[in-house]
Amino acid sequence: MTGFSAGISAIRFGYGLGPQTAPYFRPDDLISELDRAAAVPPLFPLEGVQGRRDALIDFASREKAARAERRAVGTGGAEDDAIKVLRREVQKRFRRDSVLRVTQAVLSPYAFHERLASFWINHFTVSASKSPVMRLLVPLYEAEAIRPHLAGSFRDLLTSASLHPAMVIFLDQAKSVGPGSRRGKRQGGEAANENFAREVMELHTLGAGSGYSQADVQALALMLTGVTLAPTTIETVFNPRVAEPGSFAILGQRYGREGSLDDARTILSVLADDPRTARHVSSRLAEHFIGDQPPHDLVEKMALRWRETHGDLSSVYAAMLEHPAAWTASAGKTKMPLDYVVSSLKAFGFNRAQLLNTNDADDPDGESDMMADAGARAGAARGLGQLSVATLDALGQPLWRASNAAGFDDGSGYWGGPGQLAQRIAFARRIIARGGKSLDPRDFLQATLDEVARADTIAVVNQAPNREAGLLATLVSPEFNRR
């Protein structure tokens, strides 16, 4: 490893520099923070992990009762009102969780951990847009299935994410029935749903084009039948009535049926240990943190460390940080919208009260938040957290609501268009108005960009006609928009 830079470490591997940024003095500092960070519960979900689990059970019970009443008396009565009230409550919780998610990223002293959390929640994408219950589940999913496993083994992270009810719902695994199962035979022997199996292989582990076949996907889909959802508790369970009997040939090996969730754990462990998974996921990590086309030898060193440690993620991260490309100032890529929004807020040092100041005068049906023009909502949002969430909608990275299982595009070209810049300028102007009244633009530039500031940007800031223009010049500069 050569050329470590405290400024580059904060910008490339964290959410940038600011008054409250804890500096990294060496690469080991980034790794050593991970265990400490995992021990601190995130600010979301709103009620905490156990409180959200209780809320899910309450939601399932109330929704079941309302639907039963609808079937009994038809539509248009009090039962429809009950469903509307329930969905409104769920939507309000989701909005608050979204503000808390942004606040967590801005205020956490463990910036590398926060960036890793964003990477992995995108790698193991689920979407709150799938259904009302997912708006309760997805924040819980990140809090209990993703964040606790960021520094451990990939096997544990893969298993935790894959068997969480949010993933089971998102990939329609709860609808998958083995054609030879007891229920499958009654239903005419339709093929098992392949969504879960395909995405686990293509996106989460081996990678597209890595040599597995459609027959492998089909066999994995059959082996995973039985993994489903308990509707009253919203928990992942094994149901033998929908599980395909027999054995399954996957990737050249045959696996028998044990008749429990251990069937899924077994094959997930095999996929986690596959050398193709090591290379695919190492490549994804390097592309995210280093550049769209990371050096071949960097990816190979990360994959080798993966194989040597059986997928110990902290060791894989360390291999990435040991490579010279990690500290090359000319490297990097365009910030995704969440990176830009969080690093902008962090640069001004906004505190928790400023970020969490919320307006609960929401739309009565709890649905237009997902659908209305995000730019218009951004102007009406009162708290910085609300403004940030609305801005992320406008920029095309709505929190926890990717449009497909591949997650949000991580390539620089996707986020570098003129529409992006216009929205970023609008957001920058709003937060400058709230936090820039006492800042000297030249000091702000130095504190925010440190040694990565270009001579051109320094000149523009020094020659700015007023405070707002000087601060804006930093926030819209090429180097601030890259990491």
C-alpha cells in the first residue's frame, strides 16, 4: 500500500469531509471501526428492531381483519376505511424511517461502515414499493439482516439477507410451490417460481455469465421450495406442503432434502464459497469504491483474500485498501445521489435537530408520497431530512425503492447527466440558505475538499461575487461530485 491520504479516505471510503468528520490516520482505522459500528443500533426503524417486529404482527392482524370484513360485506364500507387508515400509518412510518436513514448516514462517526451498508443494501436489493408491508419490512431488513454482518463472513450475510422475509416477499418466493409437492399436485403441477434462485445466482453470488446453466437455476428453484412466509408473524418459515421432494443436481453436485430451512442454508453456503462468487462480489466492491473499471490485479487480490479467508469480508476490504489504486487521487467515480446528498449535509455540519425537523401534515391517503413530483415536494419539505428524501426521489435514487432486483446503477455514466446537475444545484442552494450564512467560501472549500481541490475550483471560489456563489462553486465542482 502506498500514498495513504486522510482526505481521500474520507471522500472515497466515507461520506466526505465536514466539521464533525472523524479523520482516518491509516487504512487499518477503516477496518477497526467496523466491529464498533456493528454494536451501535441504527436510528431506524422508528420503534427499534423488536418494536418493528411487533408492529409487523399488528399490521398483519389488522389487515387480515379488514380484508375478512371486506369479503363479508363487500367494498365501500368501514372495512375500506380501516385499510386506508392502516396504510396511512404504514406510509407515515416509512417516511420517518427514510429521514432517519439519511440522518444515520450523516451523523454516524463510522463513515466506512455507513458506505458499506449502502453498498450491501443495494447488492441485496429489496424494494418498499412492492407492497404496504414492505414499507415496514425494508428498514428492518437493513437494520437486522444487513448491518450486523458487514464485517463478518459473506456466508452469514448472504444467508441473513436471503432468508429475511423482505427478500422472500420481494422475489416472490412465498408464491413458489414445488410441482411434485402436496399442494403442487393439487394445483396441477405448475413450475416453481425461479425469481429467487435466478437472482441469488446471477446478482448475489456467482454473477451472470459465470458458467451456471438454466438447469442449475431450475434445480435451485425446486430445492428452495418450502421456503415461505408465515402470514401472521411475517417470518420466514419452511412449509413441507409446498416443498418439492427428492434430490437436486446443482453445479455438478446432488443435494438431498432435509425438510427445513437448512436446505436453503446448505446451498447458500455452497454458493458463498464458490470461487466465482469471490471474484464477482470482489469486482462489485472494487467498482463501487475504486472506479468503474478497477485494476485487474486489485480484483484478483481481493478474490484471493476471499478464498484464503473463506469470505471474511473485513479481510477482503483490507485487501482493497492495501492496493495503490485505493489512494490514487485521479481515480474515483461520480457520486450516486445518496452519496452527494449525505456528503453535502455533512460538509455543513448540520446537527440531529436540523435533520429530524419533520412535517407530519402528509397526504391523507399515504400514497402520493411515492408518486407525486419529487421536485415539487422538495420545495415544500420543512426539515433537512425531508428535503433530502425528496431530493433523492428527484435524483432517481429513492431510498429503499429500487425499481428492480439489480438495484440502483453504480456506474458513473448513469449519474452524470445535465438533469442530475440541475437537481444537485437546486439542493445545494437550499442547504446553503439554511447552513451557509456564516461560512467563508474559501475555508469551506479547504475543509470540504482538502488536497483534492483543483486549481480551477480554487480560483472560481476565490473570485466568487458573493458568499452563496462561493459555497455553491464547491458543491457543484467536479471533484465534490466525485469520490
